[in-house]
Amino acid sequence: MKKHLVIIVSVISLFSCHRPSNTGTMVKINTVKVAAPFKMPAITIPDFSNCQKFLITDYGAVPGDKENTSKAIATAIAKATVNGGTVIIPKGEWQTGKVHLKSNVNLHLEEGAVLSFSSNPNDYLPAVHTTWEGMECYNYSPLVYAYNCINVAITGKGELRAEMETWQKWFARPKAHMNSLKYLYDLAAKDVPVEQRQMVNDSANLRPQFIQFNRCQNVLMDGVSVKNSPFWTVHPYLCKNVVIRHVNIYAHGHNNDGVDPEMSENVLIEDCIFDQGDDAVSVKSGRDHDAWRLHTPSKNTVIRNCLVKNGHQLIALGSELSGGIENVFIDNCEVVDGAKLNHLLFIKTNERRGGYVKNIWMQNVKSGKIDLGILGIETDVLYQWKDLMPTYKRVLTPISNIYLDNVHATDVKFISRVKGQQELPVNNVVLKKVTADKVTDKNETLINVNNFKREL
């Protein structure tokens, strides 16, 4: 795949570790300029090359000893955050519980290092401020969690691996679990304070995200592999300035999206490999009442030079999109022949979401066989929620300005299927040189769409 020119400018950071008055950090800031068909601000990310290194074995980490290794990682992070530093996970396999990152800290996994995360839910307590499918709550901590951090990174050629013994049992959705989802939905709909939405109990079984950057700025993931996940794999939530590059993700459990940027701004995902049980990349912006309260769209997201081996979609937008999604650019990506895939681009919403979708661009994408089609837009996607909860408030989603150029697949059911709503048709969908070698159904299904154009 062709590469893009990335311009990086380095300046000294004045960000501190939670306390703005401390300016002694050695973390530098690199600026990444990204070309896009919309105005894309430069993205700022941390550079730890001049920072002190903190080797976890110096603080008591022992292979096969989860308790001591967990404590050692926490101690190294606490020391590294003071002036900025890199916490080193050396070669070998290391068992751990939760890892809570702090500002000005780089978690670096050396080549041959495996950080193996326990599947004991008690290792992810006490509960933290997190989310479940677009609704805020207090739940088990994500396995790796960064909250309200500035300058935070996960780098190296090592692997983060989730042990799955418990989580895979939680993939099932028994009645008690569904009742907990209904309870959380009701709390969010009534604007009950998040601190009162305590979702850790014997039967809720709300699986945590693997890696969540929550309300962070200047986030970098570079080079690591991530294997298995209880839930969404990498989740930048309410973040600004995020670069995820050269990351290899393999996760084939329930809801195992690769990367889920949610209510985040200025995001670059490049040169990654996705082998997923769900969407490779899913851009989201919160669910219903919570997203309307937070009022923060996802905007300025670029996905380029990525390879997908399996996944429901190459790129999904929604269905949690109540805060709005705008300015998404997908360029020069490939789906291997033989991948299990439904769409290359799938925009999904329903009558409860509100929000909006606009200015979505996809170009220079090629794929093997797709189970459904290249472009799908559907406005009545409710999954289990259709019968689980009533519609408290009906708010439709405006969808407009969708552009695809130079996109090809070998075998599809359709080129595009767009199902808008009669009260609010989808507007302005333009396809140029969007083709398939074989179409088994029909090229287009267009329902409630204004200004659809396809040029060969």
C-alpha cells in the first residue's frame, strides 16, 4: 500500500502531570500534519525520547507473580509521571491486573514482552468512571485505563494480551444481564448522575474495554500488538489528539471492535492490521440522552493504510452517534480476500439517536468478497434494544455528504443500499468509480434518498 508523507515538528511540552503549575516534564510534543478533504488540524502527540526509563523489575516485578508485577507497574507509573517517563515491560511474559496510566507516561513493551491481563473481575475494582455502549456509568476498570491524562502512550513491539476464561463466559447475554442494561438505559434517560450508576454486581456482567483513554489529550499508540479483548479493544473516549499507528489487533469475541473513537477529535489511525470479531474501526459519539448531555461530536478522523483480515465492517459509523459525527476520511485501505465482512462503509442509526452524520469520505479502497455490499446506510438499526426498551424520545439523524471514490470489491450482493426515513431522507451521496467484479443482487437499493449520484 502506498504511504503518506507525515510532517513531524517537535517542540518542548509545557504540559504537566495533572498539576498545571509543574512544568518540569521532559516530554516533548510532536505535531503530525495530516492531509484530508476537509480542514484537518495538526495532531499533537507526546515524544518520550528524552525521558527517564523505569524498568518494572527494579520495582519488584516477577514473572508469574501477578500481585507483585501489578504493584511494580503501578509504582513505576507513579514515579514516571512526576517529570515524564517511560515504563519498560521487558522481554518475557508478565501477569498483571489493571494498569492505570497517568499523564506524561509511556508504557513501553519491548520486543518479546507479553503483558497478560487477568480475567478475574475483582482485579478491575474498584469501579471507575467509564462507559457501556455509549452510556456513562461506574463499572469494572478497563484493563488499561487512562483518565483525564495529558501526554500518554503505549509503544513498543510487545503484546498486550487478555486472558479470556471469565470474559468469554460473559459473552452470553442472560436475562439478568439484559435487565442491568435496561436499568442503565433508564438511569441515563432520566439524567441520573453518573456517580449513582453503579453497574458492578453479581449479574450485570458488563465487560470492560481492554484499553480506554477517557478524557485524554495527546494520545499515542505505536507498534504494539493487542490480542483478545473482553469488549471493545481500543476506545478513545472524549479525547483530543490521538494517533494509533502500526498496531496489530486480533480479537474475536463478542463486541470485539478494533478501535472505537467516541466523541473524540483529531484522530489518526494508520498502518494498522485488524482481525476482528466485530467492526475494524467504529466511529461513535454516544447514545441518546447521555450524548445529548455531553454534546460532543466525533470530528476529524482519518483512517489510512490499514489492512483488515476479518471484521463486520471496515468502517462503521454508529449506531451510537447521538453527539454527531463529521469529517471522516478513509484512504488507501485493503480488505484481504477471504475476510468475513458485511460492508466496507456502514452508517447505522435509529429513531432514538438524533445526532448527525456529515462529510464522510472514502477513497482508494480494495476488497475481496463481501457478504453484503460496499456502502450501507440504515436508519432503523436497533438490535436487541428494539424490544428491550421503549422509545423515550424520537429524534431522527440527518445524514448527508457521503463521498466514495475509487473503491473496488471482487464479489458483493450490492454496490450500495441506502434506507433513509421518509421524514428525513439521506442527502447527497456520490459514488465515483465504485465497482465490483460480481454483483449477485442489484447495484443500488435507494429508499428516501435525495441527490444520489453514481459515476463509473
